[in-house]
Amino acid sequence: MRKKLILDVDTGTDDAVAIMLAGLHSDLDLIAVTVVNGNVPVENCTDNTLRTLDWIGRSDIPVYQGLSHPIVREDFPTPRATKRDPKVHMAVLPLPAATSSKKELSAPIFLTQTFAQQPGEITLVAVGPLSNIAAAIAIDPKFPENCAELIIMGGAVNKSNITPSAEFNIWADPEAAAQVFRAPFRKITLVPLDATHQALVSKDQCEMLRGLGSPASIASADIIEHRIKGYEETQPTGTPLSAPVHDAVCIAALVDREIIETKYVNVVIETLGEYTIGRTVVDHEKRTKREPNCHVAFGAKREAFVAMLSETFAPTAPSQAKAS
Ligand code: RIB
Ligand code: CA
């Protein structure tokens, strides 16, 4: 039985690889993609999402646009966005113009309706700021329990990116994240930078992917090489000529949970700290009496992750014909 999922994205270079993996893996049934403001303005995220789905021949997957701003803060994307590194993401992905269009229904309404129609059957994978997810919770208090599982790319334990104490997705809308971690989801799995930076993809592996010759393998090679260049210039990973592909690790973990190693701990979100806004406070040393609420990934298996990308994107894979 294929696993049903809905993917919430802020496409985004690594989001695009996640979309391709979710749209092409034979164990997954990608029901829809919802879009949120994040790496680039939400309209660009939607356009990049449509380009990606068209490119891999999955224009049948509907796209719903959501929030263009955080649920409370007014200082994003303006002042805080200047901290965002434009070298890792792109306003327009290097893919042909989209031929498909987004649906008219807003993402939060689509999410609440769809999960209510199939309670407990669909996994929600959120790889951007959590604004749409918090809006869905506000619209329908039953939304959390209607989700089979919520897998989030986000958070920083010892590895940060946008500030010394926070990761971008949580930092961009910390009030939304705080709502999400307080809500009664059946299961929350958090894949923070501490895990995604253990699953780096190298330039050599991009050349291997490109050599497969399918639309997805060529596009993912180009996109990840762009990320590698951006990381080398702005935030070296410590492993030369490599970069994390954060969002795709969440999809790989949905297919094969062994790809990540998790601990069940308490996570709350800092929304007031002068220097720590957006901090995921992960109580993995049991310093408080707060009950565990989240399976946090502290490890990820790099080789298994890259192998899944190449197996899924190979032209011999059921869904990939050779690029013309
Ligand atoms: O911090 C990494 C996360 O922020 C990824 O999801 C990336 O796409 C951006 O959204
Ligand atoms: Ca993202």
C-alpha cells in the first residue's frame, strides 16, 4: 500500500528535490502540494513548485497556495529576509516555465478539508515555515488529530543556520511553530539541521545523478550543485564540495524510517528571546518535567539517502523516461 502524503513547501532548491522524490517514489502517493512564504515570496514558491511538478511529468498533482506572511510577526520577509542567503535558493528555478496552474482554494482550507475527509490516513510533511499548518489548526481544532503524522524539516539543536540559535523554517514564523508543537498531533517527527547535515550530497554524487539522464536526475544534479556553490561561498559545511538537501531527507525518512535516528523528547519554541527567537528548545537531557511531544532526528544515513535519490530518479525507475 503506497503511503499517502501532502507536502507543504517554500520552494526553494531543496524543496524541489523533495517534491521530485515524493512525486516519483513508488512507495508514495503524493496527494497534493501546499505552498507557503519562506525562501522566496509565496508567488515564486508556487511558480517553482508548478515548474518542478511539470518537469517530472506530475502535473496531475494539485498545488494550493497559502500564507504570504507569518501568522503574527510583521518583520518578515522584509528586515529579517536580508539575512537569507540568495546564493542557496533562487527566485526562479532553472526549469521551463510552468504550464499548469495552482488551484483557487487556499492551502489552509484545502488542508483542513482533505484531512477531515481522510482522518488518520495521510502524513503531512512540512518543509517550510509552519504558517499554513498553524492556520489550519486555527480553522479546524480537529486538524492535528486528523493527520496520521506530521514530519517537519526544521529546528536547531547544536547546528543552526539563520541565527546562532535557530534554523530558518522555525525562525521565519516562530509563533506558528509554537502553536504546532502545542497542538495534539498523533505523532510529530522533527528533522533538524543536526540530522540533515549528516546526509550531505557531494559534487561527485551530482555528476552520478546527472549521468542517469532522466528529467529528475538532471534537475536534481543542477539544483544541488547550485546549493554546493552557495554553501561553499557562504556557509561551508566542513565537507568540501557538498551540501545538505534538508527537505528531501524528510521524504526519504517517510519511505524508510531507518534513514534517521530519533529520540522522543520535549520540544518547545522560543518566541520572545532577544537573541534566541525561533530556537527549538529540545530537552534531550531531561532538564525539565515537560512531557515528550516529538521524535527528533539526531542522525541520518547519508549513503542510504543518496542511494534512494539515484534509485528513484533513475530512468529505469517506473516513473522516469530518458530526458529527450
Ligand atoms: O533551514 C533549512 C530550511 O529552510 C529548508 O526547508 C529550506 O528549504 C528552507 O526552507
Ligand atoms: Ca524548504
